Amino acid sequence: MIAPLARRLSAGAASLRAAVPFLAKPAPARKSAATGRPEIDRNRSRYGIAIGVFCVVYGVIGGRLVMWGAADASASAYAGFRDQIQAARPDITDRYGTVLATDIKTASLFAEPKNIADPDEATEALLTVLPELDARDVRRKLSSKAGFVWLKRELTPAQQQQILDLGLPGIAFRTEKRRFYPGFETASHVVGHVNVDNQGIAGMEKYIDGQGYLALQNSGLAVGTELEPVRLSIDLRVQHIVRDELAAAMKRYHAIAAGGVIMDVHTGEILAMSSLPDYDPNQPAQALEKDRMNRMSAGVFEMGSTFKSFTTAMALDSGKATLNSVFDTSPFRVAGFTIKEFHSKHRPLSVPEIFKYSSNVGSAHEADLVGVDGHKEFLTRMGLLSKLHTELPEVAMPTQPRAWKKINSMTISYGHGVSTTPLQTAVAAAALMNGGKLIPPTFLPRTREEADQLAVQVVSAKTSDDMRYLYELNGKEGSGKGAAVPGFRVGGKTGTAEKVVNGHYVGNKRFNAYLAAFPIENPQYVVLVVVDEPQPEEGKGTGATAASNAAPTVGAIIRRAGTLLHVKPDFGPEGKALLVSY
């Protein structure tokens, strides 16, 4: 190999001398007219320097060609993958250090086609262990002139051993990093998942890459590096309870989907969030199925009567209504539409009664009191009409009418006409419970002091006090009674929204929700549960409204998770007397 290279270099130098005049053989020196001796060529030293430089350059190029010719082709082809494959991702843990995602070592199968004597025989042998491979594709790869080709990534130990037993020359393995999720589906929509190259493509895994890890990985600086774990705000114990109760609700009410979230009203931390059907992040292809989307942050829905929380808060905060205000609840027409009650009381209602009885007409009058522009401004201020800002990448944009008219404002007052994410609804409700401060949600730990730096006052403390009273009233006497839990005072607002199909509301397809806070005398947490297209519970005479499915699910979650959230149950004087006597 070296002799042909030398001949090429010699020929190249000759052609270069022919092309460049000052490198050609110098002409005979002229003789001096006075002495008859040849003149000294002043450029002789320059010729020598130039020739030396070109010889060095060609020598370096020739040396590199020799090195590349002698190098292992598979090693050079694999070099571009090596750092990325061996790069370690940081562990993801819950708020108490329980691992949610970690790296494990796995073997991936590759081939060196130049070392394979019989591609057909090798293909048939490999298919006995990996029948899912495409025979034509494998045969094409093994017959190619490439120095390195991938055949199968992330094999099981059993598969690796079976292929080793085949004893095929030119077939080998590379050790890679594979992401493993020990909790499987439990927190899949929050944690997310990675692709085959160990790069985050969903959930907090994608967020981590966007914070600089991907650049670290691509630069090779993540190889052999011990990275600090990324701690989330999620409490895995509470997360399990939420998912477990949502699964039970789907089965009990024959629903097509369900979702839930628990949020700290003072810090904005998300303690748990689940959307069913979910998926196993160890099998990321499942996430592509349409029904497995994250409904809590990536889906928008009309939230029904839960929106009456914001309508009432708006009327109270405007100063144009108080808890003593009374509104007529007789049906009336606007722009060709009739605004009427689901269950009319056939009399005027006070603001607390409008909230407790979930009056559509009363809510429409509250919105009309503030006006169309004021209504739109208030919902914008509460963050319900704009895209939510948080670490989770899967966040949908709410929808609203292109032009707000009086009829739009009135229907929006009771939850029809604006679609938003359930997570946004919970965030806005937290502001009504915590003294009036809108705090952006986070999936990372945050202190109360840090939250105060981000908080925006959106309603007065007086309005927040009034809304806590109304939530407690509805939890005791209204549609929220199904969420009552002994020892935990739970208040909230139900919402039963008819779904839109082909541009029309369909009465037998509902999207139900219960928006709750507890302990209601000094709320620490907001809990929201949604149930998609529930059916009446078998063997019971209850219907399919939120009061009969979403509210009881919230109660079941709080009953199991309350103490884990450091809320001490209070059973009142009777409970204390029982403890003393015991």
C-alpha cells in the first residue's frame, strides 16, 4: 500500500512543478559581462523552502491515508455513535428520592458485513432468535459494503446469549445505556420517556434535555459522568393512589378516560397527576396510541359548571355583587337562544344559592353584570385563556370564541364556549383558595418563599374568603356532598358538561369534573378529577352527573392520601371525646 502511495506523491510533485513556473528546473545562470562568471541566483533559497513545504504537506496527507487504510472500518463507523450510546442520563426521583427513571446497561446487535462469508446463512440464523426482524432488510445490510450496520438495539440478556451461541463471524454486540422506569405506568405522563438513542422525547425527560443535557450528551461530556439526580415535586405514594382510584372509577362508571391532579395551593407544586389510559414508558410505542394522550395538560375541554367558580369570583371581585345579592332565575332569550335551568327553583336566588344549586341563569346574570369585556379580561387574568407555562412540554392552547358577544359571555359563565386544560382549571382554582394569588404550576420542588416571588395577585383576599365559604357550602349541602371525607373538610364545585360531537352538544356523552379544596377552613391542596363519558353505576339509581362519579372519586383519593400530604384529620369535639374515653 505504501509503494503505490509513494509513486502517487512523486507523480503529484512532478505535475505541480509543471503547473507552477517558479518550481520548475531553473534555467542556466547568466554570466557577468565584467568577470565572465555565472551570476548568483538570489531565489535559490526560496525554491528550496517552497519544495520543502510541499513535501511536508504531501507527506502528512500520505501518512493519514496509510493510517485510514490500516484502521478497523467498523471502529471508525461506530465512533460517531459511541459517545452518544455511552452517555449517562441523570436519574429522575420523586420528592423523597424514590427512583422514577434510571439507566441500565443493555446489549445492541451490529454487523461487519466485510467479515460475513455467507449473508443468506447469517440472516436465516439470526431470524431464529429475532423473528421480528425483516429478512429482506437484514440480508441487504449483511450483503452491503458498509463497515458497520445496526441490526437490533436493546436486546434482552437471553437474546444476546442465544445469538452468541450461533457463533456467527462478523456479528457482535455493543454495550449501550437504556432507560428503565421501575414505576412502569404509575407516573408515565409526568416522567415521559426517551428514544432508542436515550434522548428525551416526552414529559420531564424532554424538559431535562432542553435544560442543557442534550448539548452535554452531543458534546461527549456526559460519558462516564456522575450526574446529580433530578428531583420532581411528585410524591410517588400519592401518585399511586390517584392513579389507582382513577382506574377504579373508569371501571365502576364504564368511562372511556379519567384524569386527576393534586396541587399545593401555596407553592404551585404538583404532588400527583395522572391521565388514563396511560402507557408503560419502558414500551414508548404505546404513547403513540391516540387514547393514551395526557388529558390533564395536553387536552382541552369545556369544564362545565366548574367554571361557575370563576364567574362567581368575578362578580364578587368586581364589587358589583356580594354574597347577599339576589338574581332572577327565570328563563330568558338572548340572540335567539334560551338560557334556562337544568333544575329550576322557580324563584330568585342569592349568590350562595346560585352556586349551591348550580344555576345557569343566575351565572349568566352575574356575567352580564360585569360585561363582555370585563368577563374576557378576568378569565385572561386567571390564566384560563392563554397557554400554561410549566416544565411539562405537553401543554395545549385553550380555545375561545373569535369574537366575544353577549351570548358567548353568558354561556361561558356556566362552562360552555371556552375549552381549557384541566390542569389550568386547577391552577386558577388554587388562586381562589390561597388568598387570591395566581402561582404557575411546577413539577419541580419549590419553597413557599420562591412561590411568593412568582405569585400575581389576581383577586382580593376578601373574594378568596368568600369563595372558600361557597366551596364549603357546596361540599356540605350541594352537589359536592359525595366527596365528603370524615376528618377532612372538603369543599368544591361539580361540573357536568355535554360533549360536542359534529358541532352539536350530545346529551348522553358527558365530560364530568369535581374541583375540590381541602381542608377547606385553610386550604392546602386543590384536587381535580375528570371522568370522560361515564355511565350510571350498575345496581344504583344514581345518574351519570359529576356529583355521582367525579365527586366520590375525589373523596376516595383524599381519604387515602390526606395524611400522606401531612393534613391532620380533625374529627371535631366528638372525635376528641372518643379519643379521651378510649
